[in-house]
Amino acid sequence: MSWQIFKQNILRLANSPESIQDIDTVAKLYAAEYDAAIKRGRDVMHGVSLQKGNVEVMEQLFKIAFIKGQSSTTPYDLVGEMGKGVIAYWQGAQLNTFPIPIIPSPGATINIGVTSNSVTNAGVWAPAIPSPANPYDQLDWSKIPLDKNDPEVQRIIAPDMGEINTIIQTDPYIISEDTSTYPVGLELDNVKAEIIDNALYEQKILNNEPEGELAKEEQAKLIKSGYKTLDELLKIAGAWAPKLGKNQRVSYANLRSGYIKGVHGLCPQGTQSVVVALTGIAGLGRLSGNADWFSFKTPSTGGGRSSFAVPINGVTYYQDKQKIGTSYTTNPGSWQVGDIVVMGYVDGKPYGHIQVWTGFKWVSDFTQNRIQSNGVDNSTIALWRLNQNGVNAVESTKNKNA
């Protein structure tokens, strides 16, 4: 949370360039916000907080880094230069003398008091790890029936954090401190995302199999395994996702986290990956459509309709959708493992939202503690529930290692 506050305060200035008077203003803000973020925290072993860091020197080194960047005519590592300021901040920094550290000082058997608590090792600044190549840059867009410059396409392949933060600050259905409300304004066009994802695999830019024999064996082992915890289930879902042709953002790490700006927004892909992990039925992970295609919204985004009750090799695993209200959404006693809840949004907001009950928590392409309710058109909410074939599939999948 402390670093989230740091980011919000930095972005508040960045999004208001008219308030930036000079380099001093930027250097002072970065130094002050870093100092505040550190002082909001404590060391993980003893719970001791920082009393004083060398803010003044850090601010001056930040300023020098910015000035160098302004005059540089070659590629410049601004973050690396700012790292010198961070190291300076910790050199000789003073920690608070309470609480008393658990581990005794050298030569002592127990700590009964602290007279001074100085940082003696400021550490080193590790160079940044280069970001992996953007797979979207490698696409041959002449073979894709989409306009690369379409704003909805750009939201998928190149998320604009400035735009995202503006939506968070202005959307009446989003509570800026509550990331569970972000989907109402930040869902992506899953239909266009599927077209792009399919192209990544068709053009051999992405591979449905992980690299290396060991990785392939691990993926196959996960898919064939059962689960006893949510973490185990999401690992299986993450292993299934590339086999189902899902976006790289649908991964174990992202499924188990809360909502991350610029990462999440493909809830149908995440939900379907988890449904396949629950049931072992791959066909349930290859259903096309935006989330509200599965709801009662009319017209739905793009006008399509999709169903989890379709026969797969002659067998259905879900009942037809049914309408539900708050008697279901607010009553955990009525939830059953495998329940998929879908809803459209109000005020013409597109795409809708979809999530599945795992028996542990609700999951879409991120983990949720409740059913989405902000900005939802309650008349559109649909429940897809497993039939007996589906229940049997879940039990069989869950108990593979029992």
C-alpha cells in the first residue's frame, strides 16, 4: 500500500505538467515521496521503522540525474543514475530504537535496550533487467482483420497508464482505493484480444508449449494433477492458459493477484482457464465472446451470444443460464463450485464482467473477494451452473492425487 501511495502521488504531478515549475520540483517530490514511503514501512525481521534518511543528498543526486538526462544525446539510464541517490539516502541512515531487535547484538545474549541503530550497509544498486521484447511489435498486421491504431486495439497491446489513471479518477463507479471496482471501467474488448492472441500463435510468435523439455514436463504434470488449495488450482489454470491460446497476461502469477492496472482486463480468458482447471474439459476454455455475451444483456457488446452449455464431444457440462439477483450474489451459502456469474454494465459501458467460484475465492483473470457489483446492470446478471456431468468432472479432476 505504501508504494501504491508513492505511485499515486508521483502520477498526480506527472499528469499535471502545468504544475511542474522546474527540475528542482521533480527532484524534491521524488525524494520526499521516497522518504515518506520508507518511513511508512518497517523492517521485516524486527518491525523497526526508519527515523531519518539522507533526503537532502538524495534530492541533489536526483537533480543531477535529471540534468544529465536532459543534456544526453545517447541512450541514458535515468533510473540507474537515480539509484545513486537512493544509495546515498541509506548511507548513515538512522533506524528508530524501538521496538528492540530480537536478534542479540554481537557479544550479547539478549537485547535489553537500544542506544543507537544506524544503517551500516547501504547495499548496491542492481542494474535494471531489460524488458522482454513486446510480442505485438512482431506481428504482421496485414494478416490481421483489425486496425492496429484502433483505440481498443491499442488498449490491449499498449496500455496507456495515463489514460488508465484518468479513468480511475473520473469514473463514478470506480473507487480509487478499491481495486476490485476497477473492472467496471477498465475491461478490454475480449473479442479483439482473441483475434490478436490467435495471430500470435498462428504467426509462431508465441508457442502453446513452454520452452524447454523440463518446462513442458512440468506443464503436463500440473495439468494432470489434482488440487487441494486455491494456489494449486491457479497453477493448473496457468499451465492450461497457453494450451488454450490465451493471452500471456493470463498466467498463474496474475490469476492469483488482485487487480493490476494495465495487466488485467481480460476476464473471459482468465475465467475460462480456471473453469478448465476445475473440470479438466478443454472445450470449456475455447468459447469466444466478450463477458456480456454470456449474460442477459441485450444488445450485448458486439451483438454476439455465447454459452457454457454447448455440447463438447456430445456431452454438456453446464445447465442453461438462469437469472439471479442479490439473494444469490450476497449469500455465500448459495454458491456452488464451478458457478460462473456474468453481468453487463450500466450507462452503455461495454464488455461486462465474468468470474467463477472456485470454492475458495472468486476468480476472473485476477482473484476477487466478492462478486462484482459496482456499475452492474442487475437485470443482466446470469448464472451458469454445472450439471451432473460437470459436477462429476470437477470431483474427478480435484481428486486425481487423492
